[in-house]
Amino acid sequence: MKKFPSEISKEQIKQLPLIHFPGQIHIIDKPDKIDFAYKRLKQADILGFDTETRPSFRKGQSYSLSLVQLATGEESFLFRINMISFPDELRDILEDERIIKIGFDLSSDFHQLRRVVKDIQPRGFVDLQKYAREFGLKNMSLKKLTAILLGHRLSKRQRLSNWEQKHLTEGQMVYAATDAWVTLRLYQELKRYE
């Protein structure tokens, strides 16, 4: 089994080139776009997964799930939950154990999902944070894993932006697509060393 560096400094990460999703980004913000996304995603064997929620800067205030991202190597689908609610088709994909979904620190994502769909039963998920531990990579953030395994820097600049605004910015779309896709890339990279 390959040994990876157990640590990387912020200074080392800053020197690396930025990574971003290289494929096509689909914004699913209207009910008539759901069927297209569903048909494409149901064909996949494996997907990268992430969610975004509008941040709250006031004590006691919280927001509901804003975005669910699913990515293949070539396409990323951004489901704007605040605009289309939570479609049955999306639930079907998240509960389909045949399709492997790779996420990072899934407990927080699942918590947000269950705030919207109480009885959802996510299946077929691999938590990259736990999986990386099998390779001796402990207490790693997604940013550090990306730097160590892929030799690139992952930007987190858009993380605290407003995910419920009417139109997502280009930066938000690329960030959201990249966050889902990079989990898939990292998983594929680790699989090479099993």
C-alpha cells in the first residue's frame, strides 16, 4: 500500500495550481429540467456528491438545504432545492444502492437532507473522510486530501456565499460542481492503491 504524506502546510498548498471541474455544469432550477438530469444520473455507476446550505451569521438562525450536487467525470448536476423543492427523482438516486455516491463528512450532508425529507434512506454512499483513513490519511480536510493526492489546491472561497440567491454566480457554480466532482476524483485515486 502506498504511503502518503501525513501532513501538508498551508504554504505548500498555496503554491499548488487551482483545481476546478472540467466538464459541463447543469443547473436544475425548474421542474422541466429534472427528467433530463434523472435519466443521465441513473446511467452512472458512481457519482461525486455534496450539498450546500445558505450560511447563517445570526445565532439561532438556520436555513434549509439549498443545493444538492451530483457529478460524473464529465457532467455536474446542481439541484436548486430552494427553487424546485426535493424531487422524487433525486430521492430515488440518493436511495439507489446500485449507484455508488462518494461524499466527504457525510453526517452533516445527511442531517441537512433529513431536515427536508424526514424519511429519506441514503444508500450506496462512501464517506471519503473515513475511506482515506484506511490509507493512513487521518484528520484530513477535503482541501488537504486534494493537495496531497491530486497535487492541486481546492478553493473554498464560495462556501459561505448565499446559495439561495436568484441566480448563482459563475464562481458558485464552479465551486459547487468542483466540490462534488473532486470527491469522485479522490476516491478513484485512492482505489488505485488498494
